Amino acid sequence: GAGVSQTPSNKVTEKGKYVELRCDPISGHTALYWYRQSLGQGPEFLIYFQGTGAADDSGLPNDRFFAVRPEGSVSTLKIQRTERGDSAVYLCASSPTRTGLLPEQYFGPGTRLTVT
Amino acid sequence: GNSVTQMEGPVTLSEEAFLTINCTYTATGYPSLFWYVQYPGEGLQLLLKATKADDKGSNKGFEATYRKETTSFHLEKGSVQVSDSAVYFCALVPSYNQGGKLIFGQGTELSVKP
């Protein structure tokens, strides 16, 4: 079946511009995660959705970052007034919710954001 | 706080060599531990996991044992292949009630030569 998809695969933008990154999770997965991976580093958690609501947004670095998941499926990560330090690969993952188990997270291929 | 530390790479081995990638963690409570792998040009994939002390996770010839006394989860494989060349990430989930967010180490690149 289809995995997690992310669009665009690459995004180049100028400093100060606004960008949106999209994530399509695996159908039926209720949990959705955003991570950011800088060059040579492991992914860093940004935000976690359970259904439509953000259950944990403690990883968002500042108020320029915002994410939504209005219908409990597709999610959009929005970055305002981009800075060169925002350049990274943005990863999305989804997982089913199973009571009593820690479900596997399935990762998308990522969006490489470059801020010039 | 919660953190994961991995041995630095790159690690270069010959085919059929023994592999160890060290991973230690700091966490409150009882974390679950994971190894993820990122093959060239592909997304992150779960390799193996262990959810409690002394559990051994295994997959594709790789193994790792959850050692609470040494706060470690070292990855091992007895005989590596060229196809194992990838970046390996150790990760933890601090506790089940925190929604499953993963905390990753910095990754260790493995290169296996024929």
C-alpha cells in the first residue's frame, strides 16, 4: 500500500518568505509527527498530532513555525519569515493508535528546505 | 532530560566483518529503545526495538539488547554485507504516555566494502 508522502521533495526559498510543507500519512493512521533533520544530525521532534489536535507541540522552535491537520489526515507545516537556519530536511511520520502497544512510526521521504 | 548518544562515524568495514555501533541513553522513567536505518536515497525505517530492560530486539541479522544497568542499546551484527551500508540512528521514546515522540541520536554512517 501507499506509504507516507511529502510534497514538495525540494523547496528553495528566499530569506523572509513563507513556506508550506505537506504530509500525506498512511490511510487510517491517527497519529502524525513532524521532525526536522539538519545535516549530519538525527531528526529532532517538532510536533505530534492525534487526530486533528496537536497533542504535543513542545518541539516547535519558535512562533514562526505552525502546523495544522484540519481533517485528521493531511498535515501542513507552515514556516513564516524563513531564516537560513531553517534549512533542513523536514520529515513526517505517521502511526496507528493501538491501545497497550507502542506502534511503529512510518516515515516519509522528507522535504529538503533550503533558505537562501 | 532525555538524550541519546551514539558512537561517531563513519564506520568502514569489510564485508563479513563484525559490527558494533554503540548507543547510550539518558532518560527519566522507563524508555522504549529503537534502532532506525536510513539507506541511501530512502526514508527512515525501523530496524528493531526493545520496550523493557533485558529485551533483545532483532531483525535482518542485527541485534540489540536493552541494558538498563549500563543505559545502553548497542547494535550488533555478526557478518555485515555491502547492502548494510546506511546511516543508523539509535532512538528512544521517553515514556508511553508522551505520545510516542522519538528522540534520536546523531546517527552513525556505516560503509561496507566488498
